[in-house]
Amino acid sequence: MDESRDSRPPRGALIVIAIGLLATVAAAALANENLSGDAAQLEWVQLQEVPDSKPVAVPGGSGEMRLTGAGLRATGINVSGYSLFRSAAVLRIDAGAPVGGARILCAMRAPGGTEVAQTPDLRASYPRSSDDLIDQPSYEVSLVEFASKGTGLAVVEIEDLPDEFATEQGIKLEWPTYKVGVERWRWFLPPGPPAEELVLPFATIWRATKLPGIEISCMVTTSAGSATVETAGELRKLPGPLDES
């Protein structure tokens, strides 16, 4: 018997290996969030502004903080009864405010059972964890897992966010442990007051069956204490069905 013939892997094993390689290549391709060749381009069909928060004094000195630019955007509903909606806001802290070394925890809370949408590699939340947030590029679109128009992926625009995720160098960001219906961001600020107004935008794309709504809060904690700003809003009605053609 031919010894080299006996040493070859069984045909079934070769098929399994080939399938695994194809899956790896596909996953790597889908990890590019600007890829849209095999994904449905979805439009935001409903938009709703969320009121700015009331300004709140920063603990320990002069300066205020506030939430601005908050809003909701939603797609139509797919055949399974789900829509995508995006919530966004910007935390602003006055220049010179005594927030050097502060920690900031912001949270978005959606109606019960609503989940953060998934990209092929991470949750569809922005910005991502970073050791220096000012270096993180902004995003024009997000590629999310969502069934529509015969595909399992959808592309939605997020280009209306500010061009940068931070206006100061040395800001570190981490994502706390995920909880269903809640997305959170934790910033660690560098020493010293901000030289100009500190601007920190953040946004999440959700997968929902309920009326899109959001509660947004940010708590700033310094050596002098803590202060919180809050706002909330919801769409006036459910979106209509998606055009699946």
C-alpha cells in the first residue's frame, strides 16, 4: 500500500478545513465597517430631536456642563417586526472647568428588551474604547447585523456626529460591562482644566420592536463631588414597514 496515500487527511476533514478558511475570510471582510457591497443601504425614515438638558454646575468651581444635539433616528420595520434606531448626544463642559483628572460616566437607556445592534466585530456604539480618544477617527456609516432586502447586513449613516470624538488630548475611554437595554461610556480625563470647551459626542444603534425612545444621562465625578445632566425623548409613532424590494 502507498504510505503517502495513507498519511493524507480524510476527505471529510479537508472539507471542514476549507469551510473554516472561507468563514475566516468572510469574517475579515465584514469587519470593515465601510463595506456595503453585500449589505442593504437603509435610510432613516423618522427623525426626532431630544431636548437639551438643563445646564448643571461642575463640582468644585466655575463652569457648567450640558447635553446638546441629542436625537433619535429610525429605519422602517422589517418582516420580523424589528427596526433600527439610533440615539446620539453630545456632552459639553465649559473651558476652564475644574474637571482635570475627572471621570465621566454616560449612559443611554432604551425601552425594555431593546438591544444594542451588533456590527460584525463589536457593538454598534461610538466611540470605541481608546487609550487616547482624539486619535480615533469618526465614522460615516455603520455596518450592522439586521435582516432586510434579502440580506443579513444593513448600512446606516452616522455622518452627522462631530468630526472628532474629543477636543482634548489624553482622554481615555472604556466601555463598562454591557447590560441589555443600556449602553455606557466611561471617560478618564487628563490633569488640568480643558483649554477650550470640552466636547464629547456619543451614539448607539439599537435593534427594537418597540417605539424608539431614549433616556440619556452623564455624571461627572471630581475630587469635589459629582454632578449629573439628563434628558429623554421618544418618537411620536412607530415607523412604517421597510420597502423590501
